[in-house]
Amino acid sequence: MKSFLYLLLLVCPAIAFGQETNTETIVRKVADNIIQNTSFKFINSATKEKYDSTKGLASSADIKADSKYNKWAYVNGVLAIGMVQTADVLKDKKYSDYSQHNFAFIFDNLNYFETLQKAKTPRVEYGSVFNITNLDACGAMSAGLFDVNTLAQRKDYQAYLERSAAYILTKQMRLADGTLARPQPRFGTLWADDMFMSIPFLARMGKLTGDNKYFDDAIKQVENFNKYLYDPATGLFFHNYYSDDQTNGVGHWGRSNGWIAMAQVELLNNLPANHPKRPELIKLLLRQIVGYSRYQDQTGLWHQLLDKPDSYLETSVTAMYTYAVARAVNQGWINEKYIAIAQEGWKGLATKITANGELQDVCIGTNMDTDIKFYYTRPTELNDTHGLGALLLAGTEVLKAERKK
């Protein structure tokens, strides 16, 4: 009997240590953990009192959303996209119901916070809903809200989406050639992250309205970001480009490369099948997939700094890359043999999910620096929201590939 158990340990270590290997079970475990840990309450940050609604509360800047999942933050836009896809793939509407509940919780309480905003109260919860000043404040959340509104069909959601689209098209800072940029850390800096903070939403608006201006802008961003950030020496992308001295940043940071991959996929998801730019866009995506496949660790994971194997293995980029490859294969954009990259990525991710469905080794929110050590030493956080939406997208796309077999 002992020898049999020893053999089982050698052959099936996942079973021996209780690690879940069934893809649908893993996806459900992660999504259910998110649902269970979303309070749908407000908290007075000074008194710690909690409330189901802002109705009847005295005006106070101390009133905040209690749960990180109820915040207006770009990561929760990605999470909404992931939850809606999870509901679709698993045929279980509790996941899309969750995202509908989440946005309803925000919008149904906006009047309280708008009053504070109009009174010029500092640090108002949901302040960026009323005053859009950057892509982080609107782009990814708009993409998530867009997917939710296909189900909810609320006029106030649609009004916000139109306002957000107008901001991206007409007000966000750009370089002379139309490339989206930011005034920090130096004026005219390109952030790879901004591909996802703009393109997925623009592509959705193009599909909804049939207006090519949205597709044209989204395609311009893909082409220009590839021009400024792609590094042919490595096959990877730099995190940023400084237009003031026309130089790239110091690192091939994982998650920034992941944002690029996901943004290109989201554009292809929504672009008309006969669009003349589709073949070019698929080639750019395949170039990136082949490039980053060369840096995949034998665990299936990728590193915080993709070409620096002495940097830690990081899960948000792994989820993003896994989703991008699996989606491209499932849609028939690239050769089916590439699915092996996603399969190994998913195996690696499965080892980083705890028994109760939390994702380990997620790099926290990250700025940029001219010192490579900045990226090496960026902390990780258990179940940081930067990894969760991408994880659900990766898992459900891998599950679709498994079902095809």
C-alpha cells in the first residue's frame, strides 16, 4: 500500500497536494470567491459604519465603497468583461448577474456622490465618473460597462458610454500623429497599458454604431504603439516611450505586454470579418505571440520582466498571454498548434490558485521608472484585482479549446 501511495505522489502530484486541475472547476472557484467577497455596501471610513445604500445619508467625503470590487477602477472593467464571458461559456447567468449588480450598485448611488463633486469636495468616491481626465478613469470600465449594458439596456449606462467615447476621441492627450499619450511621468509619454484603456472600448463602439471612426482610431493605436514600443531585438515590447527625447523605457514589463496582447485580441473580436486591415492586425498579434512564447518558463508562467529570468514569475501577464493565444486559436486566426502555449500557461496558473480560489503572485499597480530595479522589486499581492479578469478570460477560453477536442 505504501509503495502504491508513493507511486501516486510521483505520477499525480496535483492530486497528492490537493491542487485542482479541472478547468471549469478552477474558473468557478475564482469567480465564486469574487462574488462571496463583494459586500455591495458603503462604509464611513472614519466611523467604520456600513450601509446598503447612500439614501438618507448626510453628505460626507468619508463615504466610500466598502469592497475593492465595487470601486470605479480599470481593473474592475476587465473583471466585468471576464464575468460576462464566464456566464456565457459556463451557461450560468449568476456571473453576469453579478456584474449587472455591480454597475447598478454604482449608478444607483451616483446622485449622492455627484452632489459632493459639484460642491468641489476633495477625494469623492466615483469622482472620475463625473470628471473624466485620463484613460485609466474611463476606457476599461467603459468596455466592461458596455458588455453589461448589452444585458441591462439602461439609458444612464448608454449616456455614460457616449460621454466616455467622446472623451477618448476628442479630449485625451495625443502626439502629433494621433497616438494616445499621457503628460506623466514626462510630457508626451506613451504607456503600453493605454492600448487596453482605449482599444477594446473603441472597438465595441465601432461594432455597435457601425461608425468607422471608432475602428479607424483603434487600428491607428495598434499600428502606432507597435511602431513606438516594439523591440525587434527581443520580439517584446517596451513598457513606454518618451516622446521628449524619443527613447524607450528600461523594461519589457510583463503586464504592459499583456495589455497589448489583450487589446489586439479585443479589436479583432469586434472588427468586421471583411475589414481590409484584419490580415495585418492578425500578423501583428501573431508576431507578438511568437515573440513572447520564447520567454515562457518551463512552469508555463512568464516573468515580471519577460526577458529577465531572475525576476519573479508573475500571474497577471501569464493570464493575459494565455487568453490571447487561446482566443486566437479558437477563432481560427492562427495555427491551432499554438494552443500548446496557452495550455502550458494555464497549467502554470493552476498551480498559483489557492484552495479557496485566490490568485497568487500578482504584481500590484505599477507606474514606470528609469531604473530596472523598480520592476524587479515591485511587490505582489494575493488576489490583486489586476489578475482576476484576465484569469477568467484565460480559463474560459482554454475551456472552449478543451471542449473542441
